[in-house]
Amino acid sequence: MRIPIFILLLVSFFSAVAQTTSVELAQQYYQQGETEKALDMYARLARNANNWPLIHNQYFALLLQTNEYQKATKYIDKLIKTYPANVNYKIDKGRIIYEEKGEDRANSYYKNLANLFSTDPYTARRAAQYYLQLGERDQAVDLLLLTRKRAGNPTLFSIDLANIYRYMNKKQEMVEEYILFANQSTGNIRYVKNSLQATLTEPEDIENLEAYLYKMIQEEPENVVYSELLIWANVQTKNFTSAFIQARALDRRLNQGGKTLMDLGQMALSNGDFSAADKIFSYIAANYTGSQEGTKAELWKINSKEEQAKRAYPHNQETLVELTQLYKDFSQKHPNTMEAYKAGLQVALLNGYFLDKKTEAINELNELINNPRLNDNLKAEAKLTLADIYLLNDEPWESALLYAQVDKTMKETPIGYEAKLKRAKLAYYQGEFDLAQAVLDILKMATSREIANDALDLSVFIKENTVFDSTNVALKAYAALELLEYQNKDDEVLKSVDSLLRVFKGQSLEDDFLMLKAKEQKKKGNFTAAAETYAQVVQQFGYDVLGDKALFLEADIYQNYLKDSARAQELYVQLLRDFPGSVYVAESRKRYRTLRGDFSEVEQKEPSF
């Protein structure tokens, strides 16, 4: 008699359901700690090979936990015989040996396994992954290194080993493997940089990386990977002069046309290393005369001198006049180019902001804006600069009109977002805080992180200082004072700030008034007074949000203006101790160690992670 097929299918279905229910029940016993019941049910389920993938981890763990080594061995041998290619089961047998017979016997067994697995890189990687799941990182490393050796491939498993060493906190080995990985393909270098940036978190780590790369460059001077990574490491420590030496050699070797050097020079400039920036731009200008990069470098060299002059307090008027002439000479040398128009923009900016020639600046900018050769982006920049100078000249309505024009014509672009931020700032200066907040709320979603952060900072500042003061008297007074500071009316600011400090003593903006006072004192060249005012903020408001900033700026004055390195070191140490979570910690630590002389011998130092 033949049994109908649907009956066979039905029986098979109910059998599978029963098996699934039994597995779930066994798992429940296991989770509830009912060891005997779980073991009994798992033993019955283990008779069916189809259940092994479902029960193995829990059943095997229970057998080891209850010291049932003979049962465990019998069970695992059956699995190995049925699935000889499964590396996990063979490794699990080593776990039984370890528990029953000790570490030495287990290591001997694992050594034999390594000899077996290492004949095939794919098998070795699968086995290493299982070792890692078990927390046996040393076994994984030993297996991968043996397989590499037998394969005769010194870069095999470099990324696997780098990641394992990363979790083992073996930084030197990790670095060496990441660099091996970088050597496999230039496309890997970006990944390696990102990984090193995430893992080498202490200043000593980058120093040791630099020392290791110097060593490798001496051994393999033609290997550009080492040079590129060393440039990156130098930039991390803001050692732009050393980075320039490597980048210059790389530029020659790879015929880069000065492009990498240009990026490096701009980074040096943005970090205030004017000496390195000047060297880099001078080199590009001298060696790429007549090229676009060479022309740009000439302009950037003047930009660097300008930034240096603007950061020197009080501003030297003769130096600023000389800069305007340098820009004019550049424009005559490279007429009707975008670089020449940018130089013209800088001349107007210097005249309007620093030389009190606002009418001349306004005329220069209008002439630039009306030039049909100007591209849209540069025209928008010129309009923003013109708007800023109108604000300097107490013509806020003209400023508002130009900000709105740029915001409208350059929507969803960085310069459009900048125009919107300036609109919000103008509303803030005028005490129109609701309008400012409405604009800032839009800017918080800006694609430019810098603009979004600035918008968020101003938005939070307004909220914090209006929530408990419906009249907004204090904030209006502070915003008006900030406008005076923006307009370079420094004497008026200093004259007003002390009286406002008396009026608003004990209120939430007291520390902000003090910070503005210190800023003005610094601009006027009263460095000792500025340092004392910053110290007052630290002493009275160190617990508040401006405490770490005030301490950092006080240290900066002692380091760069009063030239008292001992006092600067003391203040940087105080910041590291009292404000461990501050955004100024990394820079303070670097400056402290620079003042202490820690970086003078990095090139001769042996790597020691």
C-alpha cells in the first residue's frame, strides 16, 4: 500500500515543528540555569545531525561547564567526522583538552592545528575569526603569522593583524601592519590614516609613528608611502616645517606640480604657523613660475603676511599699508585674473577694516562688483565684504540689503549660508533676538559644519540670556558693545565695559563682559592687563562655560606676547588638570610639551609605542 505524498509531507512538517519546539525548550532550560534538564534534552537532540547547528554552542558550553569531558569529546569527534572541513569544531576540541588536560597539552594540540590550517589562507582566516570569537587573540595572531610565513607573502593578513593588534592595544605591531596594508595599494592610505587617527590618541603615539616612519624612509628612501604617511603624521602634530621637507621631496618625485604643497601651506597658515607657510608658498612661487599654482602661491604668500600682521597687537599701520601695496603690485603683475581680483578684494578689506579708509574701500568694492569678468562666487564675496564695511560705517540698512541679496542669489552654497549667518548677526547686534533666532534655526541645518556650529553657538547664547530676562536689557547692552568692538571702536568699548560690569554685576553675562574687556585690552596691546582680566574670569567663573577658554587665552598671552614660557607652562598644566574634557586640551598639551622641549629630538628618537 502506497502512502499518499501529502501524508508524508504532513508527518515531516509536524516532526520539524516538534524538533523546533524541543530546541526552544532546551534553550529555555539553559537560560534559566536548569542544567540537568537542559543537558538531557540537548543530548537527545544531538542524536539528529540536523540539530547540531541549532544547539552546538549551548550544549558544548554546558558539557564543559559540568566537566563532562568524555561526553564532550565523543560529541565533538562525531561532528568533526561528519564535517571535516569545519574549523570551529576542531578548535572546540582544543577547548576540551585545555579544560581536561591543561594549557601545555592544549597548546600542543593548537600547534598541530596551526600547521594544518596554515596550508590554506582562506581556512586560516576562518579559524582566526573563530579564535577571536572565543577571545583567543594570541592564537589568532600566531596562526595568521604562520600562514603568512608559509605563503611567502609578507603583507598577507596585514589588515586582519592590524585590527587584532588594535584591540590588544599593541600599538607598535598595529602600526607596522597598517603600514604594510598601505603598501599594498595607494588606495589603502586614506583608510590607514583614518584608522591611525582613531587609535593613536596620545601625543607620544604620533611621535613614535614619526620616529618609525623616519626609520623606514632611511631604509627605503624610494617608498613614497612612508613619505606620505610621515607628512600626515607631521600635520597631526602641527609640525609643518618637517611636513614641508617631506612634501617637497614627494612633489619632485611624483611631479605633483605643487598641489600637495599648496594644501600644506594653507593648513600651516590656518594653524598660525606663518614661518612654515611663508617657506612653502615661497618655494611654490619660485619653482612653478608661470603656472596657476605658482601664481596662487604668490597671492597666498601675501595672505600669510596679512594674517600675521592682523594677529600682531596693536596693529602696525605701516605694515598694513605695505600689504595693500603688495596686493596692488600683484594685481598689476597678473592683470585680469581671478587671483588679481582676489587681491583687489583684500586691498578693500584692509582699507575698510584696518586703515579707516571706508569710503575708498566702498568705491573699490563697487568697482569690483561691476566688473563683468568677475565670477559669481567672487562677486558674492565682494558684496559680503561691502556689506561688512557698511556696517563698520554705521550703515546697517545697506548691510542688510546686501546680505539679503547674497543669501538669495547664492542659496544652498557656503557663501549663501555665510550671508544668512551675517543677517542673523546683524539682527543680534540690533537687539532683534527673535528675528536672529528665526534665521539661526534655519542655519543649524546648513551643510557647512563651521557655519552650523557658529549658528548653534549664537542661538544657544541668545536663549541662555533671554530665558530669565523678558526685557533683554543685559543682552541688548552686550550685543551693542559687541557691535562697537566689531566696528573697531576700541576706546568706546573699554570706556563702556567697566560701567556695564557694575550695572550687571552678578548676572549671567558678567563673565562675557569680562572676556570682551580682555579681548579689547589685547587689541590695544595691554597684554598684562588682558592676562589679568582672563585670570579674573578663571578665578570667579572657572566653573562656567568660559572658564577653560579664558585660561587658554591667558596662557596664550604669556606664551606669545609676554614671552613668559614658565608661566605659560603652569597655566597649560592647570587647564589639563582642571578641564580634562575641554576642547583646548589637545592644543594645550602640545603647547606645553613644545615649551618643555619634548619635540626637539623626534627625528633621532627610536620608536616605542
